[in-house]
Amino acid sequence: MTSSEHDGRLGEEFLTPGSSSFTEFLTAHRPGLLPMRRPFPDGVRAAPDRFPHGTTVLALTYRDGVLIAGDRRATMGNLIAQRDLEKVHPADDYTAVAFAGTVGLALDMVKLYQVELKHFEKIEGIPMTLKAKANRLAGMIRQNLGQAMQGLAVVPLLAGYDAKAPEGARGRIFDFEITGGPYEKYDFHAEGSGSPYARGALKKLFRAGMSRHEAALAALHALYDAADDDSATGGPDLNRRIFPTVSVITEDGFERLPESETGELSREMVAQRLGRPDGPNAMP
């Protein structure tokens, strides 16, 4: 602790000009506060059943922007660790991030990323471009590579509304791998243990220009298919009133669909499944 911290004054590190990156500031002055520090000695791996893991998240573009959604289940091995986990979070007014992987690290990384975007805007006076936001998140994931190799991976999904993109292409989706590479995905994408089944459903159900209602139903059908084949993914729990998290980002900004709306959509989707257990046919 510095002398300035004893008398309440800011330390020199706060008064010295530097980067607009809050993560770089912490790396230089308080590295112990970073979530991406390695908790185990070299050669030691995390036991897969000791840490809660989040599972399936997805995003798809629609007429007004982009929709991002996730199931609510977290697992530890064969146990359900949590039934109502929030995996979709606003990063700023026009960007959202969802995650699969180690829950504790993911939540810390999301909080740091939110501060990172705010810090940049305060220092530079302008918000980052969406591509720059994707690159900044990629850098944070790259710093977590050591922990990922030890079994504590975080795989986020980034969705945003890009007002500078051409009309009809303003909803954008970015996927990442554990070494930090950002990849833009078009139309839809899913991550997590149930993602192969969710992507298969979206491949069947997605079409350009869907309404918000149609896009939300497609997302819920995709998560239902993921839960049907992946034990780590949770479907809508009508008895406990626990429904997937569904959010949209449009020219008006980030909006999480209220619980009443996701509940109504979930019941509509389950009613459709009573008639067609394998889900609806492909969109024309």
C-alpha cells in the first residue's frame, strides 16, 4: 500500500498519462485484481466437476437488429449447480456478451469488459467501434489462455448493433476461441456444450428479415433442441417459472425481454412441440 493510500490521496499511477485500456492499467499496477491470473502451478489442471460451467448461448440477426439468448443451467460434472444463471449481459448500450465455460471467471471477465468499454469512452471521448470492441474482448480472452489450458476456459459470444453498417446488416455477431481469435459470424451462431444442436435448429429456422417475435421463437426452439440432446443445457422450467434469457439490441439500444414475455414465448413454443416434438419444419 502506498503512502497516498494511507492519507486518502490518489497514487501517482492514477495521475500519470497512459493507455485508454483499463485492463492494461490493472496489468501494470494491480495485476492481482485481474480475473485472468493463473490459480494453479504449471502442470496442474482443474477438476471438471469442481467448478460450475455455463452451457448454451446463441445469437441471431433479425429485422431490427440482433437477438442474443442463453439457457439458465450451470453444471458441475453430472450435477446441476444452478438453475437460474444469467449468461447474457449488456456490455454497453449497444453491445451484449453471453458466455459458456467457467462461470466464476466468466462473470469477472464480463464485469472487467464492461469497465473497459466505459473507461475507453471516458478517456477518448468517443465509444469504440464494434470491431474494436470485439478485438478488445479477444485480447482479454488471450490473457486467459493459461487458465484455459488448465481447464478453466471462458468462451464468450458478442453481439452488437452497428449504426455505421449498411441497412439490414447492422446486427453483428462475433465468436471467439480460447486463444483469443475473433471471428465474425453471419446470420446466427451458438456456443457451449449444446451449440451443435442449437446451430442445427437455427440452420433450419433462420431466415432474413424475421420479426422480433419470430426471432425469439426461433432462439427458444434452438435452446429447446440443445436441452433435448445435451444434459448440461436447461430447457424452460414452466413449474419454477425459469425461462431462457432473451435480449435484443436495436437502434434504441440493449433491451432484455421481460420475464412475462419470455414466459409467454416459452409456453407458445412448448405448445408447438406438443404437436411436433422434433420442432417446426424449415422456414420457407
